[in-house]
Amino acid sequence: MLAEYVAGSLDQGTRALLETHLIGCAECVEYVRSYRETIRLARTTAAEETVGEMPAALVEAILVATRGRGSQE
């Protein structure tokens, strides 16, 4: 429900109930604020240009660490 609220797609009745709750709940107001900030930071990070490629040694270390995991299931 929070994602729909922040996106503005929550139905009017549910939105009104949530906003009534927010008037008296500082903890939820802070939670909604931090939720919005998380979305903003994720968008900012996604928009930043990545520099360079992943080092070959890192790729190899990941492959070594994950080798055989699929057969354990």
C-alpha cells in the first residue's frame, strides 16, 4: 500500500484513511519520508553513469564463490 500511496495511485478512500493516520503518527510520517528518500536515492544512483568495467579478478572470485551452488538445491 505504501508504494501505491507514494506513487499517487492509491484509491481515494484508502488514501484518506492513511493520511488521517499520518496526522497523528510521527513514526509513520518519518517512515514515509524515509521511503520517499530511498526511492530518490535509488533513482539518483541508477541515473549516474558507471565508470569502467568490473575487474576480471572480481568476476573470477564471484564465479569461484558461486560455483556448485545450483547443484546443492
